[in-house]
Amino acid sequence: MAERSARAIVVDDDDDMRFLVRMIIEREPGLDVVAELADGLAALEAWRSGVGDVIVTDQRMPGITGVELAEVVVATDRHTPVILYSAFLDEVIIEAARRVGVCKVIEKDHYREIPGAIWECLDSHA
């Protein structure tokens, strides 16, 4: 039986947080970060080029927010899950994320949940 694998695009305007998220994702066997980007517009470009299977994005960034990024991705391709994480979650953001089809919303200080969320979201989008 072949081992599962997945390629993640990580989006966060904070260099240290991108590094931390990449480290936690790549500790999980089968998961690889193929792009680390500082804004949602660059993430859209990377996603459109087909490099990733899942997008893990912060909410507050220059340009477009994580929810706005997810809205474009999900409207275009329902097979690419988007996971949103943020230090500034409130009911408005959570509801907007659900409305546009974000697969999972995670508080930033619970970043260790991201690898499990990636597998869960990929399984539900298969």
C-alpha cells in the first residue's frame, strides 16, 4: 500500500509564523510544504500554477485576507481545501469562513492541530 502524501501552500505575512507552520507540517510523515508566501495574492498565483494540494492561510495579511483567498479558491476548485488560522478569530470571521467553504478554522496558538486538519480536510475533499 502506498504511503499518503500531500503538498501544502503556507500563507502568512509573519516570517516566523510561516517557518513555525512549515516545521510543524513537515514533521508529519507524508506532508511537505511546497510554497511559503507572505500574502494572499502570491498564494493565488502559486495555487493556480498547481503546486499544492491544500492551502494553510492566516486571516490578516496585506492585499487579501485568508477568507478572501479561500473564497476564490473554493469557488474555482472545490477539491482544494483551505485551512484558516488566526490569532484574531471572532464569530464574524468564523461565519465568513464557513460561508465561503473554508474546511477548518484554527486559532493560531493551536497551530499543532494543522497537520491533522490537513489530512482531515483532504479526506473530506477526495
